[in-house]
Amino acid sequence: MARLAGRYLVEVPHDTTTTSVAPGSHLDLERIFGRRAPLTVEIGSGSGDVLASVAPAHPERDFIGFEVYLPSVASSLTSLDRAGADNVRIIVADAAAGLEHLIGPGELDELWTFFADPWHKKRHHKRRIVNPDMARLAASRLRPGGLWRLATDWQDYAWWMLDVLAAEPGLEPVDAGPDGFAPRWQERPLTRYENKGLLAGRAVRDLTWRCVRGQRADSLQTPDGSRR
Ligand SMILES: C[S@@+](CC[C@H](N)C(=O)[O-])C[C@H]1O[C@@H](n2cnc3c(N)ncnc32)[C@H](O)[C@@H]1O
């Protein structure tokens, strides 16, 4: 952390706790990256496995990971350094607050949520990071046409995600099969969490949804007025 924080961590104004973000804050992307390029945000970037794999392959894009768990943040800085990724920054903050207060409407090209904590118990479902508020936020922060890529190895969370995303009028599915899920995103590397799920015999589901803010209402109405 001490060696690499200056290169990869972006300090943001915090609110009442260390992981919340002060309302009214905004990221000066031009100052942070020295340019304006298509921006991807990862929610819960963990040890940075996906960022360290994808970002160096896309020097024309910029990436920000929101992560709250400091040991994972520290690992991700090492991974990014090893990968030689210059176009990535990590923000230690709650991703929902970060998206809301730091990213402007339409500023995102892609949003990623891979292997988010499943919160199995019904009374804990409200803690799930993929929820109606997050879906609304995603639809507002993505540019029209921008993608939200998700993956999970928990079937009940996968169905939950489908329900939540389908209920958000600013999003529509991309490449969805009859079961509603998308093919695996080829660039997504195998992370520790995915591997753990596979070894335990769980199937991994990918979801790809597109922001259609301001475009979707008409296209989704069938002649009898029902939603497709
Ligand atoms: C199961 S891990 C998956 C990590 C990574 N996406 C991967 O696939 O390897 C979920 C991560 O999300 C982080 N996380 C959970 N809630 C968060 C939040 N509200 N904001 C930012 N990160 C969060 C956790 O600390 C954890 O590192």
C-alpha cells in the first residue's frame, strides 16, 4: 500500500464513515488519468484480478475499481503493478455512494459487478449490491448504449439480478438466451471466486445489460400494452 498508493489510489472526500463519500464530490477524471477516455467502473474489484487482466489489454480505456476491504485493495495494487496497468485507479469507498456522488450522469461506458457477495439469508437480501436503487443508478451513470456486465455463481442471486434488471426501464438485455443469461464475457478472467464456485459444482451465470435511458419505453410496449 505504502509503495503503490500514490500511483493507484484516489483519495475522495468521505462523509460520516470511511467508506461513504461526501455528497457533492466529483472526480476530476482529466486530472486523474491525464486525459478523457471511455470509463469503466468495477463494483467490488476485490484483489483486482479482472482489472489487472483487462485494463492492460485496453490502453485506450480508463478503469476505476471501488473496493471497501483494505487487504483486497492492497493485493489489487500489487496485481496492477505487476500487470503494468497505468489506466486503472482504485477508490476505497462504498461503490453505491461512489457511483452516486463521484460519477456524473452518462459518464460511464461500462459497469462491472462480478461475484458480488450473495447474502443468502432472506433477511439479508436488502444488503445485496445489485438492487433496484443500484439498477436505477447504473442506468443513470451509464451512457446510452453503455454496458453493465455481471456474473455470479449463485443461481438464486442470478435470478434475483435478472428480476432487478428487468424491472429497471433504463436497461435492456444484450445477447440473452432463453434463460435470460448472456454467454460468458470472453475477456473476463477466471478469478479466485469464480474458481471456488466452479470447484463446488456451481454454474456461473453472466448477465449483460445495456443502458437505454430515454429510449426503452416505446420499444418495449407490445400492441396490447403489456411489457415484453
Ligand atoms: C466476493 S468478492 C468478489 C471480488 C471480485 N469482483 C472478483 O470477482 O474476484 C466481493 C467484493 O466486493 C466488495 N464489496 C462488497 N460490498 C461493497 C461495496 N458496497 N462497495 C465496494 N466494494 C464492495 C467486497 O469487499 C469483496 O472484495
